[in-house]
Amino acid sequence: MEALEYFFRQLSISDLAVVLFFIGLYGAMTQRSIIKTIMSIGIMDVAAITFFMMSNFEQGARSPVTGTPPEQMADPVPQALMITAIVIGVSVVAMCLAMYMRVVFRYGTADWNILIRRLED
Amino acid sequence: MENLLVPLHMLVLLPVGIGALTFFLPRKAYQAVMLLGSLFVTAAAVQLFITVRWGSEIIQFVAGWPEVVAIKLVADGISAPLVLLAAVFFTSAYIFSTRAGHMDKTFVFLFLMLESALFGIFLSGDLFNIYVVMELSMITIAILIMYKQEKQSVYDAMLYILMNFIAMAFMVMGIAYMYRLTGVLDLMVIEQRLAELPDPRAAVLPYSMIFTAVAVKAAMLPLFSWLPRAHGAPSAPSIVSAVLSGIQVKAGVYLLVRLSIVFSPVIDAQMLFLVLGFLTSVAGFLLAIAQKDIKLILAYHTISQVGLIIMGLNLGSDVAFWGGMYHIINHALFKGLLFLTAGVIIDTYGVRSVKEIRGVFRSMPVIGIAALAGVLGITGAPFFNGSISKYFIQEGIQGNWAEAGLYLINFGTILSFVKYSTILFGSPPRHLQKPRKDPFITVISLAFGAAIFSGGIFGSQAVSLVFGPQYSAAGAMGIEKISIFAATLALGVLVYRYGVLRIEGVLSGVRNFKYNFNQITVLISLFFVLLLGYSYITMG
């Protein structure tokens, strides 16, 4: 029991992000509903972003803005880059949802297996 | 850098800038401005290519930040020719469809945005920047595929974007690992720091993640389900199919080369990619033979040719490497031409099935001749450019098992294009209306056809002009090669006549077989595990 507690205590956010990434991948492999697939892939994307954010993490570092002494600053690169990645992720998910609406209206199903049988060609 | 017409970052921004600017112009003016802008971009790309080819490679740090911190743009001996190819290709495709009905402002804007994104992929020397422009091209392509929203194009686009979204999630994860490991994103610095790693095994995980993403982009064996749907989508304008097959899929192959060089100090997976390239190629032509939609035949055949290019690039011999690079250009020329002419043929005949289209030669002589040049190029007929690059690739593997594989791929190519070229012969249906006269289509198709032919006649000169190294291509035009081609062609016709035509049941089974999305995701995961295992084991 103590060993388990020790194991959980030393888990970092990065480890959880990796687990979350593969949970998302599992969801994309198993869920037949399109909307759940989109959610799973969104989870993968967010997990990857979290993982990137936590790289070069230092306990007690302060935000990299003017006024902070350079030696106390957190690494600014992951934060700057991940803002871009978050924006990209949001727009891709938005586009996927828009396409999802189209497909559902057109074929009347949100299930990959049924959908594939209703395609025109 | 001082003597460049436009600096590299401006070259990337220029097409999308032109697109945004002309958005506000009145309908009459925008086509002229767009054309001038495209020509200017082409001129800039030509000048960039000349500077790099006969000068030295150009490295530019965006916004004047020091190395390692700045976003780096690199134009070297591999990327400059591809930028030139993309610029010329986009401009000619644009001129080709000047009079097409779908060329409205939004479409042209997206089209130019795709050009910008591809320039970005070719010129980026920074891992994260590559990720951003890949996402940009992904979104743009998804919109272009479903632009007309006919039939199942929205489904095709959704499959494309979801598959690539998974790939890009892998890519971000891989970049994050890479950043942890090395602390930089600049490709050249990553390469140096990887060589100094205390334990090279740490690079295995980021390597597999990044290469899973790149393999999806390059449409390698189990991961190509998106490609025929995207490239051959019934509703996508043929100019989109041409650009996707001609240039965009090469961006994946280019990244494969670039990133293999970056990881070369620690991981060498050439053998794996050679085998995968061969399998991709075989699977591509087998599926192409089964199709009956002419655009889908071409789309599946792109997979086969990409497999061949990957084989050439990973053989580990110089002549095969440059043969593969030359095949990238050649494939852009003939597949682009074939898709553009296929679009015209479909518009005129109003049907897409290879069985219903007959007599293109008689109804549209110019298109027929151009399509024939494309077919001869892609099958590697002597005196056409495909024969030169295939000859170079073959030079690199003499006496290897892969040489037999190359003959097999050649045979498959010929077989599937025997099927395709049945649309050229015979007599056209009587009710066919007279096609519109369009000088733009005529000029561009003949120019592409001429480029294919001269790329074959002056094969070795073309390679040394574009890339630098000198190889003799005399063997490609020898008696031996010509007779081998004639024999393969005869065999192809016979097999088509007495084999392929009689197994329609099997073919329709193959044609109707589709993976659903969950199976595709499983394949991506399996590919990831395969790469992980392979690179871990070969590291020893």
C-alpha cells in the first residue's frame, strides 16, 4: 500500500499527460461514434500540449514577463509555442465539428460502420 | 541573402499575401493581379534556385534573433529545387484553369494559401515551424477537397483531417520529447546534440512519434487510406487533385528525407523504409488496377510512385538518391498533367468510369496527346523522363533483391496504365458535344508534355542542372532498355486482356473494401509500435 502511495506521489504532470495521450488514442481506436472520435483526438492534442508545457519545468520559477529577474524565469519557449498549438487545435476541432454536422445531416448516422455502408460510390 | 529578390520569409508569405490582397479587388481585376503575382513568385523562386545552385545555401534567421532562438529558414540543394517546382507547378495549374467555373476568389485564396504552406514546409529549418505549416496545409486541403460539397466529399475531407489530426498529435508529442531531450527546436542543432547524447536510446521514442506523423503525410503502406479519397475525390476540382498529387504528397517525402538526416547520428532506419517503400508501391498499383474511376486510378497510382521514390531515397547509394529526387520532379510533371487532362476529359464526357470513356484522341486531339505523354512518362517509356529516374534508381540496386522488385513495380505501372489508356482509343460516343476551345488548357498541357519529353531526352543534363551531380543516363536509352520496355508492355497488354478483364468479381471486391476510421487508427498505432520496436532493436 505504501509502495502504491509512493508511486502515485512521484508521478508528475508529464506522466499523466502521456497516459492521457494514450487514453485518447484508445478512444479513437475503439469508439464508433464520430463525435466521440473527435473528442478522443481532441484529448490527444490537449495531452500533447500539456506534455510540451511541462518540459523544462522548474519548481518555483516565475512567469517570463518583464520585471522578473532572468534567473528566476520559467522557460518561455514552451509557453509561447503552445499558445500557437492550442489555437491550431481549437480551429481544427471546430472544423471537424462543422464537417460532422454536414455528414450527419447528409447520411443520417453518426456511426463510422453504418456511415461507410451508406457512402455513394 | 543580400542579393535575393525577396528574402525567404517574404517568399513564404507572398502567395497568401497576394491572395488576401486581391480578395478586395473587383472581379475583373483580380485574375490579372493574381496571375502577375504568381509570375512574380515564380521569378523569385527561380532566382532563389539560381542563387542556391551556383552560390551557397541560404540560411535566414527570422526577425534577426541569434541562432538556436530564432526560427530558421533554410534553402539548400534539396529544398530550393522543390520550391522552384512548387512555384512553377502552382502557376501553371493556375493558368490552366483560368476559365474554369470554380475559380472564385475564396478558392484562389485557399489555393495560394496552400502554396505558402508548402513553401513553408520546404524552407523551414525548425521543428515547430514545420508543425505549424503542416497544420496550415492540412486545414487548407480539407477545405479545398470539399469545396464543391458534392457527393461524399465532406466524408473524404473529414477522414483526411481526422487522420492527419491524429498524426499531428503524435508530432507535437514527438517535438515535446525532442525539446526535453535536446532543449532546442532547430534541426541542425538537434542533429549535433543528438550525436552527443549519453544514451542514444532516449531518441527512440521521439523518433517513432515524429516519423509516424511523417509516414501518414507521405502515405506509406498501412497509412495511405486518406490519399485516394483526398486526391481522387469526385467533387474536388482537378486542379486540386493535380496539386495534391504533384506537390503536396512530396512534402511528406521531403520531410522523411530531412528528418532522416537529422536523426542519422543515432537511428538509421533506411532498410525499414526501403521495404515499406517497396510494399507501398506494390499495394498502390494493385489497388490502382482494381479501380474504374479514372481519377481514382491516378490517385492510387500516386501511392505506388511515392513508394518508388521512398525506395530510391533510402537505398543508400548516391545515384539512387538523386534518381529518387529527380523522380519527385518527374512525378509532379506527369501526374499533374494526367490529373489536369483527366479533369477536362471528365468535364467533356460527363462520366468518370474508365469503361464509358472512349476515343479521347478523336474528340480532343491535344488533350489526348498530352495524356499520352503523361502515360509514357509514368510507365518509364524510353525517351521520356520517367525512364531516366527509374534507370538511376535501378543503378543503385544492381544485383539486389530490390532490383527484381523494381521490375515488378514497372510491370504493375504498365498494367494499370494499359487500363487507363483504353480511354484514349476507339471512337467517341456520338452525342458528345464539341468541347470548348480553351487556349490556356492547350498551351499548358502541351508545355507539360514537352517538359516530360525533354526531361527524358536530356535526362542526365537535367539532373546535373537541377541538383548538381553528374551521372550518365546513356544506358536508359540503350537497345536493352527499349526491348525490356517493349516486352513488359506486350506482357502488360496480354495480362490485361486475358487476366484483369476476367476477374471483375475480385476487382470489385477490392474496390469496395474500405477501412473504417477505428481500423485506420489501429493501423497508425501499429505503425508507431513497429517503428519503436525496429529502431530499438537495430540500435543494439
